[in-house]
Amino acid sequence: MTVKDVLRWRLPLLLAVTLGQCLTVKALEKDSFMKMSKLETPVRNIKWIGLSDQIVFALTVTNHLWRSEDGGISWVDQTATDKLLKVMDETRIGNLSPVSGVADILFSWDAPEKIFFRGFGNFHWITSDFGRMYERVLGPIGQTGMVTWRQHPTETEWLLVIAVRWSCWGASGPPCGNDLFVTKDFGRTWTNLTDAAQDRILTFVDFDWGWSKVGPHPPGYTKETIIASVYQNTADVRNHLAGRGSNGWDPFTDFVRSDDLFRTHRTVVRCGAQFEVANGLLFLAVAAHCRQTGQAEPPPNNGVNLFTSSDYGATFTESCFPDSLGEQGYSVVEANNDTVFVNAAYSQQGRTGLYGNLYSSDARFTLYGLSLKDNHRTASAAVDFMRVQGLPGTYVVNQVDSGNGGRLPPGAPHKGDSSAPNLVTKISFNGGSSWSLLTPPNEDSSGVPIVCPGCTLHLHGASSWQGSGNMPGFAFVYSHPSAPGVLMGTGNVGQYLYQNGEVNTYVSGDAGRTWIEVARGAHIYEYGDYGGIIVMTKHYLNGPTNEVMYSLDEGISWEVSQFADSPMDVFNIRVEPDNAALKFLIQGKDSSTGEGLVVAVDLNKVTSYRFCKPDDYEFWTPTLGGQCLLGQILRIHRQKPLVKCWNGEAYVRQPTSSSPCACSVADYQCDFGTVRDDRFIIETDRGVYPKCVKIPGVDPGQCPSVAAGGYRFSETHQRLNPGDPCTDPPFESGKFVNGGPIPTSTSSEGGGSSWPAPASRRGGFPGWATVIVVVLSVALVGGGTLTIMIQQGRIPDRWLEHIPFIQRLRYVNMRSNFQSLADDFGFDFEDADEARPA
């Protein structure tokens, strides 16, 4: 699609346009609206604190803490000033090691002036005045082995932290167990919850607060409610150390709940292992073959099942998947009020690497149907699945091309890793029911026609951004609610992604239906002014630069300014969390010295444009080829095409309105246990669609909710897309009856449980991870000298506290420490408890 086509489609009354991208070089002094600051090393994370967006903290790769009081224009190294240096300059206490900088920043939007700066060593620092003054606090019993922190959703100074058991430090032998600590005064004092449990819990594996800011709260829950997976008794620890049942997921942990900081607790789900909360849903991994009470060793199986709770662990339903593909991991890549998407990783004979089938749930998050085969994922669980923000049911994915075993054909031109999979990019406008290739532009950014018969557009995903070491890779598909319908991405036109090593930059103004190339080479980009402006600069993988570009018409025309005399390597562009400001921070490093550089670009000082007037806006309706979007007609308030004006801080987007459409075949997906078969086509007055046929070897009756009569399949084996409000359906949809899914869990007091062990069925979940929200990995144990010693009865009792550690890796910095996905690059299905207030 050419620029002329874009303008003709979006502005029918326009009489004349200019082909190619309009590029204007602004004759502005650099100092008039840009300022460069030097830091000792590149920035790895930036956080805006408070609602004014003036207080900004930056963490560098050498763990220095920098602070700005003017939105990032000027910076002061806090680790080199008397205010923080005096409280950081601590001598050794006992066998504790000295400090080594700041690891992370914790704060609550309810009280942003109170900030907790987590150290890498024994000491941490707090402030109650946005960092004007600091106070040193000691970690729980001087711990240096802290793994994960959790701040309470409503009580600002309450923190939970898991730490390697103190008695293990300096001891030889097996890996140590974990204690869980709580503080109610921001780290000044700590309570060991393992001690509070009085031998009813031997070690903690995973944990979180069971309280929510939004509510409602289940009966019995309090602000002190904690949910956790734990080892509860010596027998379970001995079995675990012996490697019994550990050929995959450990059946000796339990999911428990305490409403009084573990003075008492109850077992909710036996064999419940790791879990995570996303958008009010709790996902729990449960060993597929769970031990019965008193059973020493469960049947051998390396599977794990996924359980879901919508009431913070009070009750659970078991999720059902149709396939058994030798899965090696599960990733929850999307969780919203209507549906959940799960990427189930598996390996296949004759193919190298990991692949993931993409499954989407019904509206009750219980029955999963196959949405897409071979959704690309990496060994570190980065999945190429991107939600288009602000629009329902619209997603972009990368799929591994099944031809030639997912690899490039012999002799095919390819730059980079020759073992990389052959990827194609697809988009869905109907909640993953169907997928299509991206329509490529007809000309490049210079107006030269693109001649590539049969080619489509392919864009980099989250896996590309991981890069290597501390360096980020190519920017991936980006959208934001503040810029409805606008997408940007880096990629190429061809038969597959990264063909011939080509990477260019593209923009879509209609939610991915059509695209234009806006720049040759890889760039990094960001939105501001409530979606009214795009700021872009050359990415370091495309070479150093000293120019920044910005567009007020969704990439049709650009203005360019220099921000430095000498080029720098640019890693990222950041803006405050709401993408409402006109002040951007470009972060990178000096190409020659390696010094960190932050360039503040304040476009408020550009006076070339006026503020928008009421008639500069329209109600835009996203469509798919004239059809409705996920069963409805949306009217979204945004600027008219080609209108160049500032929205300004006072701008308030008018509410989006919607009206339902008559149902069509696009509003349906194949139900649990079935898949579309293109060999069998059904014609109706609402459209043509492939028949949904049963997957061989899959018995839907093995799913508990189906077996109990809680679900009724339709004759066509289809169900309405979750969240689709269309009316006048052409055929019946599968649905739950008699109150919905059958809860599979009950609670019991103390360390016991009346919850039955889950039945063996299907392939299970061997390995489970929630990408973006969290990555969960299991450290397998068993075998070796230790196992022999246990079997022979020679293991010392004191070793029972050295329980193998199950590692938990937060994935909030998937952009290789240069960008928080949840902050500003399109992955924002964070809990409401963590979200910035409107």
C-alpha cells in the first residue's frame, strides 16, 4: 500500500498528495528543546515516581542510582552524593559482604513519596520524600540471598520477601531451603514466617499477597492473607530429596493460604507448585500425578496441570487442553476479562528448538481450543505474541514455518544465526479464531515500488528484543491504549522474517490492516501526547546517530532535529507511563567511551504547532474488510488523519462506544477438542467456513467439567469467541450449563487437606511458565551421591532444612534490562493493584 493509497482511504476529499515520506529538517538549536546528560554507564531501567512526572530515577548497568527533579532534563548520581553515600558506606557486619549498589526500585502509586531501593547486598534504602533524604535498613537477618519481593497492594510499607535460609550460609551440602519474611514498617523490622508457622511449614517455594485493591474479597480473607506453595512435612522433603516423583514437576509441594501471617494456615490444593496472578486470575501449576495422603511415592509422571482461580485461590477449576505433544513448558501470554491465551511449548522429532501451540480459553478460562500451531518461542520463554492495545480481540504473532523443518532451505540467503527458525507474521482480528498474513506496503519509504511477488510483511516479536547480554535486539510490534489503531514494528517484506538480513521500520494507522514503510533500517520508537505524536530514532543495530525524528500524522511525514554534535548508540526511547507527555528520554551510550547517555527531548518547546480544536477529532471505526471487529462496531475518539496539532495535558479522550453486529462465521471458533479442517467447507448465509472436526485421540469427556455434565457442545462443535457481543447467531454455541465449570478444590484447616488428588489424564503440563508476568522454572533434583545416601538411610537430619531451591524469575525486564515491558512497550496486563491511578 502506498502513501497515496493511505491518504485516499483515510481522507477521501484530499485532492493532491505527495508520494514518499515527507521529511523536514527543523532549523532549531539543540539546546532549545534537547539536553544531553552523561552517566557513568548506560541506563538499564527508568522509573517515573509520582503523578507530576517530574521525579525520575534511573538505574545503570553498574547499579548506580541517578535522580532527576525536572522530568529527566538534569540528573544527579545519588550513589555519589552525601545524601545516599553516607548511608551506603557501611562496614562489614559479621560475615556480611559490603554493598554493591541498587538492584531495583519499589513504590506504590498510592503513596509514591515512599520508595524502597533494594540493594544487591545486605543493605537497602528507603525514603519518605521522593529521595530528598534516605534511610538505611537491613535486610531480614542480614540476608543476601533474596529472590523475589512483593509489596502489599494497599499497605504501602508492607513487604514480603523470600530468602535462602540463614543457617545455610557458609554450610556445605545440598542447596538451601527458603524462608519467607514480612515487614510492616518498610524494612526497619522483619518477621520470619517460617518460624511463625512453628514447624508446620518447612520451606517456601512461591508466594504472594492474597489481598486485592479492587475486591471483592472471599470470606475469611484479610489484609494479612498470604498464598504460597510450600513443603509442609519431613516426609515430603525426604521424598523430594530422594528424587521421587521429580522427573519433571514435584508432587510434594502444596498450595496453602494463611489469613494471619502463618500463625495458622490451610491447604487449598495438594501438589500445588508455582503460581502467578495476572489481571485478577491466579494460575497454579499442579503435579499431574498427585500423591494421596500418606503416599510415599506417586506414580511416575513428569506432567503438570494448570488450575485457574478468579477469587485469589479460594476455589479453582482445572483447565483442559486437547493435545498431548510432549510439552516442555506453558506460558500465559494474555489474560483479560474475556479469555486467556496459553503457549504450550513442545519439541518434535526431526525439528530443533522449542515450538509452542497457541491455545485460547472459553469465557470461563476452563476449556482451551487450538488457535495457532507453531507460535514461536525461545528457550528462555519469550513468546512472539503481541496484543494490539485498545482494540478487542486483535493480536499479532510470529509462526514457525513448518516447511523444511522450520529452517531455511539450503542455500537461502540469511544474515545472522543460520539455525534461527524461519518465521512468518500473522494477525487476528477475531480473538484468535482465524489468522492472516500481513499486507505489505507497495513502496518503500523513498517512494520506490517494492517488487516481491507473493511476499508479505513480517515483523519482529518479543523474542527479537532479547538481544544478547545487556544489549537489546530489534524493537518489536508496539501499540499503546493512548494511540488507538496505531502500530509500529521493525521487519521486512519477503517470504519470511529477517530475509537477507533486511530490517526496516513500519507503521499502521488502522490496527494492522495496512502498513507503510517509514524508514529504512532498524529504529526505536515511542508514542506521546496521548497518541498524537510518534518519536523515533535510529537503533544502535542500525548504527550510531545524532538525530531524532517525530511525526504528528501517524508516520506520513516526519521532522528531524539533531540532539548532539557526535553520534551515539541509541538503545531505547522512554516516556512517562501514560504516554501523555511531550517530554521523551533517549537512552544509550557514547560509541567511543562507553559512557551512558540520556537525552531529554522536550517537544513542549516546539512552537510550530497549535493545540487541537474540537473539529480536529473524529470517531474512528476499525473494520476488517468492511466487517465488524469481534462482533461489534466501535467508535473510538482520536485525531483526524493529517491534522497536525497538540492534544495537550488537558486532553480527555471521549469514551468509546459500541453496538453489536449480526453474528457471522468470523465470530466463532472451534470448541475444545476440535480443530478446523479445510477439506470440509460449510456454506451458510453468514459466510463460508471450514468444518470443526474432532482431534484424533482426544476424549473431551476426560475433562472434569465436561465429564460432570457442566458443559454442552453444539452440533457444529463451535463456540462464540469470548468477549464477542454479536447478535442473531446463525447456529448454537457450546456453553456451560448448571452454573458453569465444576470447582475442583476445597479447603481444610491446618496442614492436612480434604482435596482429592487430580486424576491422570491427557498429556499434562510438564514445565509451566507465565511469560511477561513471570517465568517459572524448576530445578530438578535427584540422582547422584545424595540420592544414594538417602536411600541407604544415612542422610543427617540437619540436612532436611537444605531443601532444593526452585528458582523463580520475574520477567518484567524482558528487554534485556533496558525496558520494562509493562511500562511502555505494549505488555501491560498487570494487576490492577500495580497500575497507576487514572
